[in-house]
Amino acid sequence: MFDWDVVIIGGGPAGLSAGIYLSRAMRRVLLLDKDVAGGYLRNIELIENYPGYPDGISGAALASQMVAQAQKFGVRIENADVTGIESFSGTRYVACAGGQGYTTNVVIIAAGSKNKKLNVPGEAELLGRGVFECALCDGGQYEGKTVAVCGGGDAGVTEALYMSRIASKVICIEAMPKLTATAILQERLAATPNIEVRVGTSVTAILGQDKVEAVELMSDGKKETLKVDGVLVHIGLEPNTAYLEGVVPLDKQGQVVVSKTMESEEPYIFAAGDVRSGSPRQVVVAVADGAMAALSAERLLQEDVSTQ
């Protein structure tokens, strides 16, 4: 007998949604997350486009509600760093760091994404000493200071707006010729007096000895050094799929290729949320993906019983 009917990898909106559906179907569900369940959602200050919350809701509050709902219906949530998945003729094995592992009938991969790096000199060396990735988590220490926010998409602009309430000045830097954030966010950015926007500008280095002191910029072939106290990096996301090479097909972006039912080419292995190919990386879509993966997995489990 399997340890679990379903093992879900990742505790963000997709994983929790799948867990809620499957546990309500009386399946034995284990959800593994290497961090705190709720995923990146917990780092978002305010979500305004999730249905049912006309005034918006904080990411942390929404994540907590999802976790509580999943646990109410019986989802077992454990901290674990998944290192691999093995498929055998009649079972799947989910391996974790430290030698721990679980057998299961179905695996749902909902491991989400991580922030892309600038990959410039000084970024890794000054991480935690002026280089940071989450305004809500670490922004408080930059009160009255100057912060550069790298990234002109929705996530980067949202972080810049949050930092504008703490820092004396925020410089929003985007390598593309124009910002890619939604219109409403760009309007708020333009209306915020202590935010300066630099488009068509790349960060080529982060400077400082024991802490961030400046950023080196390149624009129109000209190099410039700009004094800042902090650098928040939010230039995009990449899927957490390094351990899936050779396990399931991945696209050029490293996301899991799935069918319309969220199943990969490897039977009994599904993917949902940011980690699946073509994901628009929206909370509401991740929740829908998780539900679809769960419904598809439940049909498989029912078919297995009927053929025994």
C-alpha cells in the first residue's frame, strides 16, 4: 500500500487548492513545502484582483485562510525539500533531502517559482547586506533611505510602490524600453512623487564593501554610478524545476509541459500553477490549475479502483 494517495509538492495557491479538493474526496494527501505553506503569496502586500475581495486582501491573509482550509479537510502539511521523483510500474517515489521519501499513487507538482537573479558582480556578495527580494519582509530597514528597485513588471512596480512609503527615494529600473506593469500600477507609479523611473537601463554591478553603497548602470552605451542604500531585485521568476530534469518534459523556460487536464507525459504526475508551461502566473489561475489537477487525479484514482 502507498504511504499516500497523493503527494503535492509546493504549498502555494495551486498546491493548497489541489489539497482541498482531494482531501474533501477523502484521499490521503501529503503536501510538502521547503518553506512556510502559502508560498510566495505570503510576501504580497495586497492582492486586488482575486474575486470575492472588493477591497483587496493581503497575500499573507489569503495564504493563511487557504492553509487553514486545507488542514481542516485533512491535508497533512510537512516541511521538506524535494530532491527528485522516481516512477515505477505501480507507484511513484518522492525523494527528499536527508534521505526521507514517500511512496504515492499520484504526484502533483506545484512548487511555484523563485526570483530571477541579475547575475551581476556584487549581487551575491551583498545579499542580505543591502540586496534583498521582498519589500514586505525586509523593507522596514530602509526607512528614510534611497532604494533601487530592479524590475518594471507588475511585481517590481508593486514592490517599488510599497518601498515609496518607507524610503525617502525609490528608483525603479527597467532594462526594457518601457515598463511592462499593468496600466493601473503604472498610473500609481507616475502619481508617486518620490519614485524615479529609469527605463532602457541595466544594472551592471552592485557596489559596496560591507554593505550596498551604489549601483553601476548602463544606458545608451553610457555608464553611470548611482548612490543607493539598498537594491531590491524583482526582474521576473523562474520555475522551481531543477530536480525534474529527465523526470518529466520541460519547455524552454523550464516549466512542466502538461495537457489540458494538467497531467504531464509521465502518467500519474501532474503540474499546476507557476510551474506548468504557459502559466500566466496569477493567483486565481494557480487556484484553478490546482483544482483541475485534483479533479483529474481523482478520476485516475477512481479508475484504478474500478479496474482492480
